[in-house]
Amino acid sequence: MSDESSLDFVRQRVKDDLDAGKNKGKLVTRFPPEPNGYLHIGHAKSICLNFGIAEEFGGIYNLRFDDTNPAAEEVEYVDSIQEDIRWLGFDWKDRLFFASDFYGRLYEFAVELIKKEKAFVCDLSLEEIAERRGDTEKPGTDSPHRQRSVEENLDLFTRMRAGEFADGTKTLRAKIDMSHPNFHMRDPVIYRIKKVRHHRTGDKWPIYPMYDFAHPLSDALEGVTHSIYTLEFEVHRPLYDWLIENLDVPAHPQQIEFARLNIAGVLMSKRYMLRLVNEGKVSGWDDPRMPTLSGHRRRGYTPESIRELCKKVGVSKFNSLTEISLLDHCIREDLNKRAPRYLGVMKPLKVVITNYPEGQEEEFDAVNNPEDESMGKRKLSFSREIYVEATDFMEDPPRKFNRLTIGKEVRLRYAYFITTQEVIKNDKGEVVELRCTYDPESRGGSTPDGRKVRGTIHWVSAAHAVKAEIRLYERLFLSDEPAKELDKDLDEMLNPHSLVVNKEALVEPALKDFKPGVSFQFERTGYFCADPDSKPGAPVFNRTVPLRDSWGKKQQK
Ligand code: ATP
Ligand code: MG
């Protein structure tokens, strides 16, 4: 149970209801995705809130697919959504529902409304209905069919259900109030004719309930007590309550709204994510640049880091923009504790240690995680030729440069002290090799005379290293709020450097056949994980995050 002093307003409300014995002391929440795309990180916030509250306060939670729009929905999405929620760490057990399972009951509710003279069949087209809806100043105009008798409405609705009428020729509308200040109460459409195959009910239904009708009633049929929703649904609440009040429902759920998660530079809309996929701007829904949960997973974010983000962002009634650096902070904190360390050189520069015997090899003990001794040690092979990071050498360094430059001694992580003696260049004047000497007395990284060196750099043994492809990611959109620029061409909005592929990297042999799904750190570089594109002996690594926040730094310059 949560500490009361720190309860957000939704938790406080749930607690008050439980304390007051409302809903017979029961707590049931739900997460209601529409299966028309993959889940994104915004959905994670809703899942953590809805399911998290039920877990914290001893309630139960349902997963319900709000599959009322047959045209856009697919089985692939139904499967991926379940996989992603399980990955986040939630288990709805046998409490899986589909709004489509309720079509029969929803139809009966519609009939009940007709019988109570609270719904009527309307022959206006959707355009005509929209035209007559009025505006904030002006009330709407009653439909000419608003006064149809109960018998006529029942007859027409039965025939709609039987498939007698063409798409768009009739709707069923709730009979509420055409001058209501809330547009959603101006005789909203609750059923429409749509002769489209549904992925679960097939061709059984030529009519489908509207979301605003199906949603509250599905909540009620499932016995949901608290229906926690994002703010944009606040204006739908009067209709939600109207339906619950005017129908003989088995439960009286209440809708509570909170502010959605918005992240700077991230476009969280399934419609636009689908466009990115369809137009080939990304490799698929799980492209590591996508805001989807599957994209985050592939990139190496852990469920713990995403749950921690949702916790840190908190729950409020005010929309705000979260910086991605907050998620990156969460993943670094998590992986710092858990991720094994390895050595990997991104841009290799060859180093020959001239006084090291040719053909000799030796092994050093390397610590797998300095934060966690229980993760043990591994062996690192060393030889006369090694590779270091090209950026760790400077011919003409600034004063405080503590890495490789002529005459300066540095420590090779876990190995020896070396000093650069000579620089070899190609015809173009580029540095292609360093000739160094080592101090045999510095084995393991310290000398008997306790000599200090300032810099420690990473390296790989030329004879043992494995070539790897490294994929570096930056944000997909240039703008902080791409949702506000949707009138622009996609190509203008996308960051041309969102993916940078490096095929030259050389890494420790231990990473040769590393399996996707396990995160690790390249010392001094960042957190990475293997991509499913890896082939035996030819690993591909995604950088999850650099060790430090590079985008932030770039922006400051
Ligand atoms: P999108 O606009 O991205 O397509 P949606 O709201 O249409 O999303 P649904 O499948 O209907 O997608 O959403 C399921 C639930 O997730 C809803 O309760 C919705 O309020 C919630 N949700 C969607 N986006 C966010 C977000 N960015 N932050 C928090 N909750 C969200
Ligand atoms: Mg939706």
C-alpha cells in the first residue's frame, strides 16, 4: 500500500472510495487499448497507473481490447500489445476482454435505450449530422427523425442489425439534448452501419457501436470501478455518466482523467507511427528509434527503466512535456547496477607495442561490474598489437589531455602502462598507427614504484578482437513538439542523423555471439545490447544510451 502523504490525486480518490466502502469495497481497473497499432511509451504510463493502482490497493485489473473499429484492427496488434504489457511486468491473468465479446449485450443496451425513448434511428448522413450540430454559440438542430415512435425505431434498428441497409444510410443516436453546452451530448451517434469484416466476429455484425457507447458499457459489464483515462476524454465524461445512469447496468464505474505522457521530440500517435512504418522511414514498429515499447525493448531499455520513468513523471491534471533525458537517467541508473562491462573500440587505431615480444600472449583478469562483485571476473587476452579508440590519441593536445600523445604514459585498462613513441601516417597525413613501448613492471595497471598516470583507456587485442556493427541512435524528430508540425512534410521533420551505422568497431571476443535481450556497457562509451539482426560471429549492437547525455550537450553549444 502506498504511503498516504505521497498519494497522487487518482490514488487519493481510489483510497477515499475504498475507505468509504464504495463499490462494496471492490477495486477493478482496466487498460483499454484499441488494437490498431503497437503500444508506445505513453501507453506505459496508462498501464502503470491503471494496473499499478490495482496492485497497490489490493484490487484486480483487466486488459480490454476496445475493438469497435473493425477496419483498422489486426490480430498482429492484439498479440504485440499483450507481449508488451507482459514485458512491462504486468499479468492480467484470465481477465482478458474484448469489447467485441460484448456486442450482443451492447446491442441489448441500445434496444433498452430505444424502449426508454432515449434513442432513435436517424436517416441523416454523418455529414448532415455534423452540419446540424451547431456550435458553441448556437444550439444544434433536431433531426427530422427524432420523434419516431418506439415501434418504428425498434423495427428500423432490427433491420439495421439484419443488414438491410447500406453503409452510412442510417445511424442510431442517443436522444439527449441538441442544445446541450457539451457537443458530445447533442444526440450523439451510438451505432453506425459498417459492412466490414471484424477480426474476431467476422461478418456477424453489419453494425458497430461507437467508441463512446461501447467504452462505458464495457467498463460496466466488466465491473470496472475506476476507469482511468487521459484528459482528452474529460469532455466525454457527461456522455459516459449519462449512459451509466440511463441503462440498467451491473456496475457504476467512474471515469477519472489524468494528463498524458508527452516527451520532447517524440511523436506518440499510432496513426503517425503507422505512417513511419508504411513509408519506410523506419525499419518497422520495433525500430529502435520508435517510441513503441517494442522499439524501446529492441534498443535495450529495460521494463524497470520505463516503469521508473512513469513513477518519476507522476500523475497530474496538467499536460506537460517530459525530456527524454529523464528516461535516459532511469536506464543509466538501472544498468549501472546490472550491466556487465566489456571493452569495445568504436573507431579503431592500431597500436604496436614495440618492446613486447612477438608472438607472446597473456591474459588479465577483468572485473565484470565494479558495482557488483558477485558478477565476477573474466579473462582478457593481450598481445603485441592492439587497437585503441582513435579519439583517444591527439598529436597536438590541449593542456589537460590525459590520453595518448607522444611521450605521455597512459594506462591500458587492466593491462599495462604504455607510452607513445612514434606516429605513423598515410599519404594523406592521417594517423594510421601508433608505436608505443610498455613497462613490463606495470602489469595489471600499477607499478612497484607507485607511479601515477592520469589517463586510463580501453583497448582490444588485434589477434582476438571481433568485428561488430554498432548502431547509434538519436531522436527521430528534430522538433521538440512534432505533433504541432504535422502539416509539414515528414522528411523535413525527421532528424537525418537519427541512425548512424558504424561497421568498423572491434570488440572483446566474449561478445561474439551475444544474445539479444541482455544489456551491457562498453566501458567509457555507453550501454548497448545485441540486435536481433546479429548473425553468428557477426554481432550487431544497438547503443541504448551513451554514458553521458550527448544531445543535451549539443543543444547547449
Ligand atoms: P494514440 O493517439 O497514440 O493512437 P490512443 O489514445 O488512440 O493513442 P488507445 O489504444 O485508445 O490509443 O489508448 C489506450 C489507453 O492509453 C487510453 O486509455 C489512453 O488514454 C492511454 N494513452 C494513450 N496515449 C497516452 C499517453 N501519451 N500517455 C498516457 N496515456 C495514454
Ligand atoms: Mg484511441
